[in-house]
Amino acid sequence: MDFMITYIILRKISDCSLSTFYSGVHVDGGENVPKDGPLIICANHHNELMDIATLTATVPHRRQISFWAKANSFKNPILRFILVSSGAIPVHRNPNNVRDASISGTSTPRGSGNDTLFLATSRALAGLRHRGGLLNSLVGMFPDRVVGVFPEGTSYTEPRIIQMKEGAAWVALEYSRWMRQSADSDGQPIKIIPVGIAYTDKTQYLSRVYVHYGEPLVLAGLEDEYHSAVELGDNQKARAVAAKLTERIAKELLRLSVNAPNWDVLRSAEMARRILWTDRDVPLKDFATITKALISLFSSAVSTIDPELHKRTITSLLAYSGLLHYTNLHHESLSAVIPRSRAHAIGTLFSHLFKTILHPQFILFLPALVVHIPAYISANLAARFLATPELPETIALSKVIGGGLGTGVGYACATAALVRTLFRLDSAWIGSFRGRVHGSIGTAVLAYVVGKILARWHRALIRVNSERASRLLAAMKVALGLMGSSISGDGLKPYLRPPAPPPNPFVRYPSPPAEDSTRVLPARPVPARKLIRPLLSARLEAERAVVEYMRAADLPQESPWVEIRRRTEFLASRRFA
């Protein structure tokens, strides 16, 4: 098999990106992905290139995925070599803009500049070389016969899947047609694998990722209908077949991913989940199921709760979520430092200070922390200057790129310091070892070993120390807030709902975004200390509201509702007994 070295390198980078930026990755449905045969992987797309890294790193059987890439990207010779040698397929114009399915859209007929794309993709699915044109001089082998497509057409941040385009459906149908006509075909039918990707907080370092590979979708007679329509030149019927297949893909993606009707419902469900699981993380394997259950419970369209209770609970959860946002605090860290009085707040601050800096795990972590300081700095600088603030989906990638560069600087400095130390020591054993690291090859091996040790050292201790640091920061903000004045009355209202990202200019919305009352613009920044007193009150009110709401709901006696009810009673006994 002709392996693509560039793809292997990029896959390794994807592995490292997921294992370092995210603290956990859980994959369900791996058994749904066959070991061989042509596949089109269709995933939701809400986190830019991190979605590509997630699929590359988690696809079962380590199958190689060829992603579509804009044809303009191939104009640069260096980027062209990287894209082609990693299996990317050039997209002229916008192949996904063949038609938006029922979620939203208009139509573009088959063949309008997309025949080259369909042929290249069909040959990739058949495991063949590209012939002629842009890729004529480069290898471009596709032994694994997997193509990755994001049917939404672009990456965006919304509470649900907004648009679904027909590029994946057209490619699947065109491949089935090509398979009938080509002597290169082995006759294996195409399968479409829908994939739902959910991030606990896609922009946050040490958050987590849930990936669900759904059951394969087969064309099941649609290829005959499509082939007949093309042979007869009936474009309208061909479009109808593509729309029908797109509807099936859309239905599966909606089922596998996390979707809410609006921002208020999504924020309320997320806040309720954090409150119910304050003392520990939601098991990652249950994250999507529990979040979707809470979304259904807070959606007014399906809620059986008294309307006044529903409105009051949503208002309480949004107020708490908004104040957490504007104070830059997390519910889990705040709940660990709740004071009984102003004096107790100061005592809590010093207690967490000593617990953080004198804890054995922090002392063990200190050398790795120092080496990774360039990574922390460069990641934050990259998020600030490279990411687009209005597009949250660009933040994680910027942090990964900046953090990776900073990590390289830190590891290089650590290796150089070690080499200098070795050359200063004087002993027979050190002299023998020093001779082995002398020269570029020996230094490179030493750098690899040092980097490997430091990465594992950092990964083993970063999360527990990060949690202690977060609690220390929360204790400091609470103590400062209780010693000063706070905002109240009408001045507090802008901070009682978390802001939503502005509309994405590349997304076709089913209705004007301005009509969405849940899309709140950011409020004017204020010092966090001025919001601490309202935040503490909002926390208590939100917890009471969640307990009352869950007890009033007629929750089914099945998973995950049984666990939600159990967590509700645990919260009630802990807070309000």
C-alpha cells in the first residue's frame, strides 16, 4: 500500500491536538464503520479544522479520509503539495452549493462546474489515482476509499444545524452512476456514515469531545431512480432524488448531534446540566444523551410544565449563566468557594492559596509548568490576534496552533538546557552519555525523548492543578466582590443573559437572525467584582429553580431520566435539606 507520508504526519498532529487541547475524547458507534469499501463520512461542522482533526484521529480502523478543499488553496505550490499528498480533493466554486435541502435553500442543477469534482471524488472512493488536470504530477493515491464531507457547507456557531446542503448526496449518487459505467469499479456499493460531534465547550482548553458514528446509510434503490433520471435528462427528478437522500442525511445528523430550538433553551439546558453535576463531570459517554434530554425538557414546545414555572426557571438559569460569563467564572469552581460571610471569604481565599501552591501535585507539576509557559502565552496571543471574535469556531484552532508553537519553543529550551548541563558535568558515565548526544542526530533523539517525557508529565498533572487554580481565582474574585460595591437594579439587566455570537455571514438562515429574540448582544464589560453579589444570589436561585422544575416534571422511568432525577435529589439534599 502506498501510504501518504504527509497524511500520516497530519494524522499524528491531529492525535496530539486532541489529546492535549481536550481532556477527554469518547467515540461511540465505531462498529458502524466498515474496515474497507467506499465511504462518505458526513459530519456536523461547528469547530473549523478541529472537526477535521477529530474525524482524522477518531475514525475507526485508522482509515485515511480524503477531505474536500477549496481549489484556490492549491495555487500555492507548498500548500498544493501538502493538500494533494494528504489526499485532499480540489473543490471548484462551491460544490456544496448544489442545493440546500429542506432545512433551507435554493437549487443549482447538476453539472454546473461540479463534474470534475464528482469524477475526482468517485476515483478517490474507488481507490484510484487522479488522472490529468490539477493533480496530474502528484501521487494522490486513495487506498482507504473514504471521503469526508461537511454537508452544512461551512463551520458556524449556532444552537442547532441551520442548513444542510446536497453536495454529499450528489457525490454518492454520482459515484453509484460512475460505478456502473467504469471498468475501474469493483462493484462495491457506496455507504454514507453520518457523524455527530459534540464539544462540552469547544473553545475551552481541557474541555471534552463526544463523537458518534451512526449506522451506514445505503442508497437503497435511489441509485436506480437517479440513474434513470440522468439517462432521460430529467434534471428535476435527479434533484428530487438528491433532495430525498439529503433529507435522510440531515435526519441522522440531527439525531446524532446536539440541537436546540434557540439560544435560551441551549443555555438553560447547559446550565442545568452543570448544576446537577456540580461535584463531578457528566460521564462523557452520556454527555450528548443527557444534554439532549434536558433540551427537550426546557423546550416550550414539548414541555408539560406550568408555563409560569417554565418561564421562571429559564429566567433564573439564564441570569446565572450570564453572570458567570461576565465574571469569567465556572459554576464548578464557584460552588467550591461559596462563603458564609466576608471574613469566611477571605479565609477561603488563603485556604485555597495554600492548597494550590503547597500541594505535592503542584510541586511535582512545577518543572513541567515552567517549560510550558511559552505555550500558554502563545496560545492566548493566538486566540486574541488570529481568531475572529465574532466566530467562536476559530478560537480552538488558533489556541492549538499558538500552543503548539509555544510548546516547541519550550521543549527546545529544555533540551538546550539539558545539553549544556551534560557538557558541564564531569564523570565517566556522563562523559559516555555526552558522547552519544554529540551531533545533530543524537541531539534530535534527545529532544524527542525530552519532549515525550515533558508532554506526558504535563498531561498527567495539568487538569488537577488547573482545577485548583480555577478555584483559587474564584475565591479571589468572590473575596474582592464582597469587600466592594456591586451593580443592581436596571444596571444589572444587561448581564442577566449570556451573549450569543453574531450571525455568520456564510450561513443562510431560514428566517432573519434579527428576529431571534434569544440572540443577545454582549453587554459593556465591567469589573467582575461588581457582579459577585448578584452572582451568588443568582446561583442559589438557579439551583432552587432546577430542583423545583425537575420535581414538577413528569420524567420517564428510563435512561437518562432516572439519572437526572437521582442527581436532582442529590442536589436538593445537599443544598436545601
